[in-house]
Amino acid sequence: MKRADFVAIANWISADTQVLDLGCGDGSFLEFLQKQKSVHAYGVEIDDARVLSCVQKGLNVIQQNLEGGLALFENESFDTVVLSQTLQTIHQTEKILREVVRVGKESIISFPNFGHWSHRLAVGLGHMPVSKSLPYQWYNTPNVRVLTVADFEKLASSLGLKIVDRCVLHEGREVTLLPNLFGSLALFRIRRA
């Protein structure tokens, strides 16, 4: 099943370029991207079953924990580095963002927006939110961080990252009015300033 952010991310990637997908999961996005854009795609994933799925699809994948950094990649070795719905699972957020913009000439980051009104309401009513963008219970979530559109923009600024473009979605549609309140999924194109 194609996720709503696949098309939005692909729109920011030029055809026939070098792409690295960090936390690539089962390779669904890489497979989609190769078909849509004819990119030279590589993935990084830690989970054994997901790495096997990538290999079975004929994808180039490296099994590695992102928390250790991206030392095996040289500066600007990829045109685009994608960190799609993975940032919230990372313990060392600042470190990985610095590495992402070091390795890629441009980077695309997407994450569930904890600032969505339904998430705020759930917390206000005394419960952790469960939604399409945050589908886990508090006790079994892979997420170690919760962040909002505004939080990411502030962090990017403090790290000296340039936000090239932003797209905030809710159920596959772009949200332009109060995106931090009405958007459930945030996507940012960033690079070193």
C-alpha cells in the first residue's frame, strides 16, 4: 500500500539522481521511487525482516542502526537523503539531522505532527493519541519523540539548516490553513545553510 507521503516526497526528487532512504522499512518507497523517477536508490534499515524484504525486491540496502551515524558515507554523496517517518524514532535527533544534511546535497524529512488538533484533544482528555499518523498505543510505539511542525522549524533554525520547502498533509491532502493544528503529517526539504 502506497503511503500518502510517497507522492509528495517523490515530487521533490529529480529523475535519474542518487537517493538514500534512511529507515527504508520494507523498501516500498524505494521501489515506488525507482518506478516513478528511475533514481539510483539505496536504503538503510536495521530490522532483519525488512532488510530481507528489500533484498527480495532487488533493492540495494545496508543493514545498519542509524543511531551510530552515517560515517560510511562521504559528504554530499547523494543528491537526496530521505528520512521518512523515522525522525520520531531516533534518540539522537540533532546528530542524525547533521549527518543527513552532510551526506545529502538536499534532504527530505517527514514525521507525524503531534500538534494536530486530534492529538492535542486526546492529551487534553488524559490519553495518548492514537490515529492514522500515530497508530500505536503508548506502550508499544516505536516513537521515542513527539514533535510538531513548529518544533521542527525551531530545531532546524537552531542547527543552521535551511528549509527549502514545506508540505503539511492530512489524509493525503495538503493543509495550508494553520498546518501545525490541522496537519497530521509534515514534510520538509532541507539543506545546510
